[in-house]
Amino acid sequence: MSSDRDQETSDRSQGPSPRQHDQPCGQESDAEAAGLSHSLSHRGVDISAFYNSYFQAYEAYQSSKFHLDLNNLGFFHLDVSENKLCSDLMAERLCQKDMDDVEDIQLQAPNPRGHPFLREAVAQFLTSYCSAPECLFSRNVVVLNGCSAVFSALSMVLCDPGDCFLVPTPFFSGFIFGTKMCTNVELIPIHLETEITDEDTLPFQLTVGKLEQALLEAKTQCKKVKGLLLPNPQNATGHVYSQESLKEFLEFAKRNDLHVVVDEVYMLSVFDDSVQFHSVLSLERLPDPQKTYVIWSISKDFGLGLGALYTPNEDVAFAVSPFSYLHSISGIVQYHLRCLLRDRDWIDRIYLPAVHSRLRTAHAYVITTLRELEVVHNFKIFFHSRSCGLYLWINLKNLLEPCTFEEELVLYRRFLDHKLILSRGQSYLLKEPGWFRLCFAENPDKLELAMLRFGQAIAEQKQYWIQKVVQYIPELEETDSSSSDDN
């Protein structure tokens, strides 16, 4: 690792600074904007602008990815939640002999809900890993090419334009993009406290009282709330709900005739044995099974594109199925996924132990680095970690002066200057500035270099903060002096 770090440091001193390269936050010219508005409909302009606001940095990353030999000043993307730690194991498994079989059915248009052989594999997999009290049925499974597609389809068939879902913050910004672009369904944030209070024993604690308050406020604004979106484990805090909490949330939804969509995409990413994940499918009795929907994907743990919906509501499953026309998975890929999900011995004995071990190591490394930065720069870095997921939720508000979303954006762009992309709290609809999500499921050598850049950005931001504070003190003294003279 250290040799790679020395190599990048040397290349930095000899080559141009990353800030001399094209910046990912550059604005398009007036001519480009005018051409855009003339070519597209009003809806097209809105979609393009919305995409640009969320994915501009990602586009820059795609055009200039870090490579130690070919592009050592390229971007590190610690924004997208991808598990890059076990690609070696996945590549080896996908090359095994059972993946080579090709039959006619794999080359034909699949069943709208997904090939029966894949839906059966998904049902068996979820029965086992969700600890379902009874066998889950393949007829209740619909397969699309990702969880965002599944939620977009669900919101389309459960809601009319203008209807709303309640969602506790922070939450995955991709849900906003999918609902805004396709369904015109509003996501109403339930703002949670970032610190322990008299009422909250944990930061970001969701309670039935907060759900009731959010629903009441929405109704007073004449908004029609149709459901609750509940990520578990939570993205980006990694919080895992207890069975008791899940039951309380589901009972709240039943009392208020709400749909509940539970996103369990990170259920296999719990890497601490002391943390126990409880799937909603593990409950002995669902308060309202016809209005409870589970979304699951293998993209976070296995790196392959699949989003699965499980619901006993046959009408909803039938209505979601036609979306495969836009979001289907090829037959050959479905066959590979089926082989993978059925290989329980490899998953339990080789793959998941390696995933959890490597996540623990990467997680510990990032925390150690943050603690070292605290000592070097003499300021406190708060972070929220539940030993679950592929990310760390970091609070850098002590480097913001003043603590505003404008200053949060300044820090975000400073990371970009160092070719480092993180997610910032405002994109997760957080009400408090200063939070960032850092994904650590990266190759160890690359993660060390990325954290080196993180430290360099923090050092620059600390100097910027000092200058702001020094500038602020005389202004404050002048204000105090004027007040004294007036008296």
C-alpha cells in the first residue's frame, strides 16, 4: 500500500494538480442551455436538469477513472454504494462450468415477471436468508433489473400523480430521481434528530410518534399520503430496525390505511456478529400483508443487476409485471443469477464470510484514518456507523463556517478538486448541513489512496475555516463596539 501512496505523491509533485483539469461542476454554456430547451419538451428539460444536478460528478468519474498506471490523477468514486471488495471471487464463480449452459429459453423473451427458474431461486433464497417462518412462493416474486426500477414501478401502480410517500431521512437520493422522472409521486421526508435527545435514545431514531406527526403535517397541507418507504438496513446510517419497531411501523401503516414498501437491499451487508438483521418477511404475522411489499437486490452484495419484489398481493404483482418491458433482464443473465443463488454452499462457506471480513477491515481502516485526522488537525469528526452497509455517515460540520448548505457545497467541491467524489447530506434531504456518505467497500490499495486525498482536502478546508473565523472575529468586535457606543 505504502508504495502506491508514494507513487501518487510523487506523481502529484511532478504533474499538474487535479484542480487544473476540467472540473465536474462546470456549468453548460448559454448556447448549450438554449439548444437543450429548444430540442426537448418541458418535461425533458426538467428531467435533464434533474439528472445533471445529481449525476454530473458521476459522469466526470466515468470519463476519468483512477488507474494507478494509466490515470493516477483520475477520480475515486466513494459516492456510489458498490461492493468492489470481492470482485475476484465473483469473477471466479461466474467462470465455473455450470454457467456455460445455454438453452433456447435463455435466448427468448422472458416471462414478464421473470423466468420461473429465477423466481423460484429468489423465493427459496429469501425464505432462507430472511428467516421466513413459512416457504415463500415464486408466484409472489417479480424480477426487474434493479431496485430503483422496482420502486418506480410500485409507486406508479400504487399512487396517482401528486400522491406521496413518507420516507425517514437520510434516504437514497435515487428514489427521488426515479419517482420524479417517471411517476410524479412526492417523497415527504421525515426529519430525524442527528443527536441523542430527551426523546431519542439514538441518533436518527424513527418512532411511531414521528410517523404520526409527519402524516398529520402532510394532511394539513392537503397532501394525499399513500404509503411509507422504509429502508432496512437504512441507507445511509446503516441502522437496523428491531422486530418490535418493524411491527410498530406496520401497525401504524395499517391504522392509517397506508402501503409499506420495505427496502432490504443491504440485508446481507451486516458485517458485525453483534448486529442482528430482521427482515419484515421474518415476522410471524404481518398486520396487513396485502399492503406490505419487500424490495431486494443482489447488486450490493454480488455486483449483478437484479431487483426483486416480493408481495402476496396478486393484483400489485400483476400490475408491476409489465414494467419488465422496459426493465427486463436477459435470459442468459437470469440463468446465471439462478445458478448463483442456488449455490448456497459457496455463498455460505466462501463468499459471505469473505465479504464480511473484508468489509470489517475496510471499515476499521477508514475509522482509524478519521481518528488520525482528528489528532493531526485538532478537530472532532463525528460519524455514525452501525457495522452494516458499505458506507460511513460522517459529520464534518466543524469545518463549515458558517454551518450552512452553501458551505457544505464548498466542502463537496473541495473534495472534487482532489478528484474524490462523496455524497453530501443535502442530496439525502437532511435538514442539518455537514453530513457526507463515504463508501469504503473499495480495493484496499485504492481506498488508502482515496483516504490520502480525503486528508489533503480536509487540511485545505481547515485552513479555509481558520481564515473565515479570523475574518469573522474583527467583524464581531466591530459590531460589539458599535453596540457599546450606542449605549
